[in-house]
Amino acid sequence: MSLDVLLSGASYMVDPMAVLIMVLATFLGMFVGALPGLGTVTALAMILPFTYVLSAPQAIGMLLAIYCSSVYGGAIPALLINVPGTPQSAATTFDAYPMAKKGLAAEALGWVTAASTLGGIFSLIVLTLAAPQLAAVAVRFGSIEIFALIVFSLTTIAWVSRGNPFKGLLAGVIGVFLATIGVDEMSGVSRFTFGNFALSAGFHIVPILIGLFALSEVFSTAGRGAQTLAKPIVSTGFRVAPFYEWAIRWKTLLRSSAIGTFLGILPGVGATAASLISYAQARAASPRKENFGQGEPEGVIASEASNNAVTGGALVPTLALGIPGDAPTAVMLGALIIHGITPGIQLFSRNPDLVSFIFVALLVANVMMFFAGMLGAQLFSRVLQLPHAVVMAVVVALSLAGSYVIRFSMLDVAVAVIAGIVGVLLRYAGVPLAPIVIGFVLGRPLEVNLRQGLILTDMNPLGFFKSPIACVLFAITAIVVVYPLLKQIAKIRRSKQTDSNGDATTA
């Protein structure tokens, strides 16, 4: 894309009303994203009717600002009260909340905000430079290729199991099983509903997240006694870590941003899977892996950079092919059509000014998101000055309300409470909770793409290996699974040799 076209698109930002709308939309998106149970799709759907009275650039700028800031906003309750405001921020709770408990809430908010902004800008650069090319690659991912990718993604369960892969595998199986409950999309048969019509729609991810991470934290804290409830957290403000702290973690930032961008390009994968996979990858590759789960900034970077990088990645198939990259871009696709804009390959040739404006607006939205987070830090951090018992009561109220408003169903409230109780029991048993989320998020697309792939190969599993992309992904999966085993075997052999040499020396 030429510089003249980019400057032409940037000229739309000269409109003061467009800028004002984006500023207000940024704060609105943060607010809605921070309310557990609402999320990005709700924020976009809520604001969509107001786009009818706006020009196309104003409407697009507003939607992009809400899109970016609502994903970021989900990290605020994840950081402050261990409740992911959106499913995309589930992995953020693993290290951001422990940082806040240590009195480092200002630093944690700085890591969250900066990583979110940098991840979003990274995906924007990729979107600007290679949207048509990347979209063409993504189109080559059919059911077989996506199945192979999901199989590889499931290996992350071992990496987030904290030294106990068996318990992590058990948790992952629980998540996959929960994803199968409801009406089978391909056959229309009800599974594991036990005749209960309410279960036919299956479980929603948000009540499960709220129960496992929020309510289980409340129940666990209450079980530890009043002294734990009275412990104050006094850190306030907003503080970005110095450059040298970022310098030792730049690989995680770059890798997580790349993972989020690529998975955003693949339709249907989404930011939740991207953040969990990035977190697991960061933990596996980090020299500070023993600090993960205890307040390691690298874990925060991995989650927030990836889930915000999805925003730019998901726009690649949306703009270049007219295929929504995720649920929020499906809403944005509808908004574009409402304003007479038809996404697709011809969009780049027929409306280059509008495409370049989208790139510029996405950059402005990410920058606004950073300053909105910085300016709102004092307000957000005041939550930490409240007595812990009050905060926990508010968490319960928000959690139950957030569970209910997803589908206005008391079943979701019951699911959240049950998940909270199960989460406490799993904590006491030493079973990690993250693999349950990974299994649930990837379980249904794993099954659907496997069955569609088998249909394409006439029920011949060996037909999957006819796809070069799938073969590469299966090979990478095999290496990831086998390498730690070989490494462990080599370690045992070295230990035996050391012992035998020691015995020989003694003799």
C-alpha cells in the first residue's frame, strides 16, 4: 500500500467528531470489557444501532475503538479481583492477580496496558503489510489443517500443568467432555443432556471461567479464615516497567504477538485460545518458568500481547475475504455491510482510502487504549483499597450477575456456582485449572474438524497425511511430545552414569 493511500486514509482522522467518538468509544469499551459476563461482542452489538446515524469512517472508528479497548478491559478485573472480564483474559489472571496480591498492582497494570498496546500495534503492522497474502494462506486451512493445528494446540496442556502432566491431562479431558454436552452440530442428536432441554444449548465459556477462577478464589479465600480476608493490598497507580525489564522479555512479546496475529487470521480460533496457547508457549520457553503463576510479568505479556494481537489478525480474513475472523469481527462485518461496504479482495482496489483509514484508526485505537488505561489507573486501583471481604462480596455479586446476563439463564448461574465448588476441590487436589479451559475452548472445534476431515477422506484417517500443512503440524506436535520424554530419558541415563562413576571412584 502506497504512502499516498495511507495519507489519504489518515485524512479522515482530521474530523474532530470522528476523534471524539473514538475517545468516548475507548472508555466505553474498557468499561463494558471490565464487567464480567459482557465482553467484546456484547459491547459491539450494543453500540451497533448507533452507527446508523454516523458516516462510514466515524462508525468504523467507533467500532474499532470498542473492539480493541474491550479486549483490554477484560484484563482489569482479572488483575484486580481475579475475575476475567472477558474469556480472552483468562490467562491474564494466572500472573497479574498474584502481582496485585504482592502489592505490585501499579506495575501489573503497566505490564498489561503496554503489552496490550504493543500486541495490537504488531498485528496492525502485519495487517498493513501482508493482509492479502496472509488471507490467502489462511484460506488454505481446511478442516484437516485446522484439526492438525488444534491437536498441536492441545499439547499446551502439558506446559501449563506445572510439573504434573497427568493431572493436567485429566483436567484437559474434563474440559473436552464439557464441550461435548448439548446438541451435536452435525447430527442434531442431544448428548449428555439427560432429558434437560436447558442443557441442549451446551455450556457457555463465561460461567465456567467465572466459576473456576473467580468463585473458586472466593470460596478458597473464605475457607482459609478471617485473617486472610483482612490482609490489605495498598499498591495504587500506574507504572510502566523500565526498558531493561522489557529487554529481557522481548522474545516473549514478539512470539506472543505473532501467535495472536496468526491465530486471529484463522477463522473461528479466537483470542481465548490464542492467549492460553501463548501463555503455555511462554512458560515452556522462559528461563523464569518457575515464577509463572506467582506473579511473573512474562506471563502477563504472553496473554495480553496475544489476545490484543488477535484484533488485527482477525481483520485480515474479514477485510480481504469477507470471512469473519471471530465473533466480534462478525458484528463489524455487519456494520460494514450496513454502510454499503462489501468486504473482499475487491475492497482493496475499489476502496483503498477506506482500507487505509481502517489501518490508521486501528493504530489510533491502540494508542488511545494505552492512555485511557493510564488515566483510569487510579480509579481502577482504588478497588484494591477496599477491605478484602467487601471485594470478595462484590466479586460474588458481579460473578453471578455476569453469569446470568450471558443468556439470561439461571442454568448459567448454577454452572458458575458448581464450577466454583469443583474449582476449590481441584485446587486442593493440586489439579491445574487452565487445562480445563484449554480443553473446553478447543474441544468442540477439535471434534467438528475431525469429523469433517473424515468425511472428506471417506473415513480414512491416513488421508489426513495427504495435506502438506497437516503433515508439518503433526510433525511439530510429535517433536513437542517426544522431545521432553527423550530429554527425561537422557537425564536419567546421565544420573545413572554419575552414580556408577561415583561408586567406582569410591571402590
